[in-house]
Amino acid sequence: MKNKCFFAVIFCTLLFVTGCTDNYDKNQGSNAYVDEGNGQEDAINTLQIGSKYKIVGPMDDLKDAVVGILGENYWPDTLLSAEELAERTGVSENMYEDFMAEYQHTEAGIDMMILVKAKPGEIENVEHYLNEYREVLLKIYEQQPQNKAKVFASRIEIIDDYVCYIQLGANIALLENQGEEEMIAYCQQENERALDIIEKQILNS
């Protein structure tokens, strides 16, 4: 467990050192991909289309539902492999039946959505690790108003046997002059919209 937390801290520290800023630019293209460089074996629950990867299975439906609600305000565009998910959050393959973890692939971007279908008896473990990961991010972005607002507004929710970490908000640069509370409120609203449609999809499936 210590090794996994160590990797999460290292990852977040690297984000900070490489110059995270509060200026957000939405990546072009809508296909998510695995930025691993190790071949298709790293893309669990994905289908290769050229040099890109697309999510397949039930997780694809959940993501599509969120994108359908948020449209261009859904900024995550890069899939994490199972190995990356474990290194960054501590959530390992023995804890879940399926997952989708997608983040915004820019130095400045921190929009993220992690959906984990936990195995029986593992829901609390998954929730615990995701909460620890969120605490690390809060410390990393403490001095960056926009990033801090997004992490502070993030939601970790249990829906049936899914544990969902939703950290969205897209472009909140124009809200910074209105203060932290306005940025947080807007991101909370976007996260709530995402969670509402995810809940409907899961409970009606």
C-alpha cells in the first residue's frame, strides 16, 4: 500500500513541477487514447482504432451518457491503463470487475472521471483509495485557485456497486474574478449533472 501511495504522490508532484497553470485549453479530437507507449496490452476494456483507443462495454455507455449531457464541457480525453490507475490511486485490479479512468491530457488540465465497478466486498477499499488520491491532489493544487476549486468540488459517490470519482468543470477561468466560491459552485453543478445521468444509467441497466 505504501508503494502505491508513493507512486500517487510522485505523479502529482511531477504535475506540479512541470508547471501546472490555471489556463485551460480543450484538446482537439474526441477519441480517448492510452498514452502509455507500451502497446495495446495496456488498454484493458478498449478497442484500438488506428493509433487511438475507444472504450468498449458498459463503461462506454456511461461515458457517452455524460458526454451527452456535458457536450464540449467534458474535457477528459486520455484513458489510464489498469497499471496507471493502480500507481496513481492505489486501486488495483483485484478490487474491481471493470473500470474506466480518463483524464485531461495537458499539463494544466485536471478534469477527470474515474468509474470503478467494484468486486463484492471491495467498495469501501476503492472509496478509501480514491479519497486518499483526492487529498493528495488538494495539497498539490493548494496554491492554484482554479485547480484547487475543481478538486475541492470533486465528488466521490457510490452507486450500486460502482464507485465514481467525478472531477469536471471545463473552463472556469472567467469565474476566477468572482471568487473561489463561484468556481466551486459551478464545478459542483457540472459534477452533479454527470452523476445524475450515471446513476440513471446504472440503476436502469
